Amino acid sequence: MAILDIIEVPDARLKVISKPVETVTDAHRTLIADMFETMYDAPGIGLAAIQVGVPERILVIDLQRPADGTPEDADPKDVKYVRDPLVFINPEVTWASEELAVYNEGCLSVPEMYADVNRPARIRATWLDETGAAHDAELDGLLATCLQHEMDHLNGVLFIDHLSKLKRDMLLKKLDKQRRQAA
Ligand code: GNR
Ligand code: NI
């Protein structure tokens, strides 16, 4: 297992269109394990392979979930969260709701910058998991938002590309300033 370097803007690799996986191999499974380790270390809730420099259509998500046996009405401060790793290979959106949901998104490749992004609230998607098994499911909530954010990465798109040029340039300037102050 290894923690990999996460690519940040303005690295040109973030604009690359990633290639479909033809056959899921042990090398992919090793990459996926490293992607989870990298994501948990960051920490983040999702990571696309291109963010660690690999232009293949692979992404991982972990939104964590309350531990088994947690009552619906448990006090939020008593809820213990456990890992819930999800792997998506060659994901495709086959349906999207007209209804949009807004989420204050961030991205490990645009560190410490956040902005509201509107996306379809519910999507139906197909994908393969790390064993090569096919899945088809309707998703909503943060999982739908996060999967769309990660799928954008596979197409060379960042959350800031959904903003006006004015807002995008403001965020990139702020990031630049922050980096110069940290240096
Ligand atoms: O950690 C992350 N948080 C997040 C918050 C709202 C919407 C999407 C995300 S994904 C992001 C990690 C990341 O950059 N994945 O590509
Ligand atoms: Ni991202």
C-alpha cells in the first residue's frame, strides 16, 4: 500500500480524458487500494485515478455510514461512523433527474477552495466494481453529487469549471495567494 501524490491545478493532466478499463486486473486492484489509502490520508470523500496521475476510468468514494445497529434516532454525537468503500470503474450516467441539488463542493486538486455547484439531485448509473461485476443503481444525496464530481474528473472537468469565469478566477487567485503565503 502507498500514499500517492495528488495532482493539483493548474496541472494539465487534470484536463485529460481518461480511458475505459478493458479488463479489471490485479494492477488495477493495487491502484484502487492505494487510491483509498491516499483518499483517507488526505482526507477526502472521493478520488479519481487521474488525480494521482493515472488516466483510466476508475474512481473511489467513501461517505462512511453509521455503524451497524445505530438507532435511527441516535444523538448525532453518539453515532460511530465506519468506512464504506465504494469502487466505480467505467461509470456511466444512464438517467438524471430534472431536479437539481446544490452542494458546497471542494476538491483535493483545488485545495481548500469551496463553492456551491448545482447538479442533478438523482441519477441512475452503471459501473463495474473491483471484481469486474456490473452494477446498475439509482443514487441520490451526497453519493449522487460525489459520483458526478468524480465522473467529471474522468472527463477532464473540475468543479470550478461549473462556475462563472469570474468566480473560477477568484478561487484560483485565492489559491495562488494562499500558496505564495505558505511558501
Ligand atoms: O473530498 C471531497 N469532498 C467533496 C465535497 C463535495 C463534493 C465533492 C467532493 S469530492 C472531494 C474529493 C475530490 O476532490 N474528489 O475528486
Ligand atoms: Ni475532485
